[in-house]
Amino acid sequence: MTITLVGAVVSSLGAPLIPAIAASTSVSLASAQWTLTITVLVAVVATPLMGGLGDGRHRRPAVLTALALVAAGSVIAALGTTSFPALLLSRAFQGVGLGLAPVTIAVAGDLFSGERRTRTVATLSIVNAAGVGLGYPLTGALAQLAGISGAYWFGAAAALIALAAAWAVVPSTRSRPHKPIDLRGALLFALSMTALLVAASEGEGWGWRSRRTMTLTALALVIGAFWVWLESRTRHPLVDLRQLRLPPVLTAHATVLLGGIGMYLLLSLSTRLVQAPVSSGGLGKPATVAGLMMVPQSIGSFTAPCFTRRASAFLPRRLRLPAAGLVMMLAMGLFTLWSHSIPGLVAAMLLAGIGIGVVFSTVPSLIVDSVDSDQRGSALGFNQIFRYVGYSIGSVLTSIILTAHTPIGSPYPTSSGYGVAALAGLAIWGVVAITSAAARSWPSTTSYEGQNSA
């Protein structure tokens, strides 16, 4: 769990510190945003590689190296808070830490079995997702009390503690057969995802129909299509795309993609609405209050396993994702009807946390129970990528909807824009509920082995 928390710490050292970074390094907010973007870009590249290494002989060295890079990046940032290049380099190092969660979940899948494995995988997944919500206000408070360097020293301490824990508990997998790393596939995947994420992150500034945005998007799609063709013909692929033939695995990836879109819609809407002036329909609160809106979501996520355990007597496992989709629809509906008050937002975020917690605690178990032990890391890493892509699409969708409802000459959208975006999120979670309910099968034991042997 300590290792998994590092990913949450890395995420919390991003968005809350952007205004302070812009001020300390004398760059624009748009430029400071790259301290967040570069972390995601490195994570997209590192996550499948970490998953592949975790499936083979090099799991322990991969985990230790990743944690060491996060610690080094945090120290560089703490010592170079006035240097923008140093902060970019440090955040790139920290991005490797976002690839740790799939490996730690794969370790749990190997060490445990049955109900204990399900509980452990669920706990690790929730810690990874909900820890960010608790980390945002903590990071903001540290930055106010001790400056940016204080927040990064906190990240360094967390990474070093996790490094010591990993040295003590992560088992060696040197007895496993040699598994070549698909570097060609990794490079193509990195190029495709980098083009897609840069287009998504810069599209609002460049214009969604600008030549640069359209060119990068087209490039991402072409390279991505070639990568799929190549991976299906590679003996040792970066990601075994045959896993997509398994309905539980396909359901897991589709749910995380759509859920990431819906989740980011709600998080973006709530933080923007809280900070928007009252004259434009917002609440006119400072950024600190906006960060605190993440706490109810985290509390809801941490309590989600209690609800699922209590509901297990009458709610079959295969209905957990559809039920989570319905809970998220209720949360989005509550946001639509009662979002112009702090109590209404807290209630919506708390309910959303429960739904998100059920989703992100259930999906990894689907994968762990459906694929071989030497494929779990790469499959979970691929699932993590779907989550990142979902977040990016959710960010783009939020921007497009709110921009369309922003009067000319005004920097803020009208209140109707938030309502339309919330309804879009409600529709997305409805699709999650329907598609997960329509899944043809649900694993009770590992099923991928039988498919391989066949």
C-alpha cells in the first residue's frame, strides 16, 4: 500500500502547485501547466514498460528503480524551485512513479488467492484513486506553510519510505523465464499517446480545429493503428491484444475509459464552479476550497468496499459495475440540481466517491482473475493507460462544453454550461451501466490460461 500511495503523492504534486510554480519561475500559467503534462506523458510511456518488466524477471529492480527516480525527482524539485527546466526534469522523473500501481496490484495477484486477493486488489486500487483527493489539500497546505520546496520534500520522504518498504517486501521473480521487452512497440505506443495527449492538453489554446491540433490527432490515430497491427503480429508484444477477446478484460478497459471521462467531467466541473464568481453563477470561493471538494470524493471511495461487502449478500459480483454506474448517474443528477451550494457539492462528491470506488476496486480484479500471472502487469498497465486517456478526453469535453456556453468577452461560462456538461456525464455513466450489465461473462477463476492452452 505504501508503494501504491507514491502514485497518489506524485499526482497531488501537480495541479495544486501550478500557480505557485508560475510565480516562482516567472513563467505563464500555460507554461507551468507543462509540469503536469510532462508527468502524464512520461507515465503513459512508463506504465506499459513497467507492466512488462513486472511480468518477467525484473519486477523487483523495476519497482526499486522507479521509486528511486521519484525520490530523485522530488529532491531536484525541492532544490530547484526557481528553475523551470529543473522542475520539468523532476516532474518527468516523478512520472515513472505513476506506473507503479499496476505492478503492485500484479504482485498482490501473485501472492494471494480467493477472497483475500479480491480484497487486497480492491484496497490497492482505491488507495491509488482516492489518495489523490486527500493529497491535493495536503499539498496545498504544505505549499502555503513551507513553500513549493516543502511540498516536494514531502514527496521525497514518501518515495524514500516506499523504497525501503519495497526493498523489504517486493519478491524476486528471477526464476521466471526470460521475456523480451518489445521496445519497438513501446516506441510506437509512446509516439501515438504523446501526440494524442499533447493535442488534448494544448487544444484549447491552439484551437480544436487548428492545423496543429488536427495534425497531432491524425498522427496519433495513424501510428496507433499501425501499433495495433504490429502488436498482433509480434511474438512478445508490449501488450497482448488477444486479451481483448476475453469479455471481462474488454469490459474492464471500456469501463475505465468511459469512467475516466465521466469522473474527470465531475471533478473539473466542481473545481471550476467553486472558483467561478457569483456573478457568473459560481460560488466565488478560493482555490483552497476547490481543493477541499476532493476530500468527500476520497472519503466516499475509501468507504466503497464497506458498501460492496454489505451488498454482496443480495448483489452478485457481476452487477457491481452496473450498480456503480447508477450511483454515478445519481451523483451527476445531484450535481445538476443542487450544485450551487457547498452542501450540494459535498453530497454529490461523496456519492460520486462511492461509485468511483466501486468501479476502480472492481475493474483490477476482473483483469487479475482473467489473465495469467505473467500477463497481469502488462494488462493492468494497459488498463491504467485507458484511465489516463479517459481523463484527457474528459478534460477536453469539459472545455468544449463550457467554452460553447461562455459569452463573448467573458472569461466564465454561464450556469447552463455546467448543467449541460453534467448531463453529458450522466449519459456517459448510463453507457457504463448498460455496457457492463451486458457483459457476456464474469470470471470466477483465472480463465486466460485455458484460452492460452487451447
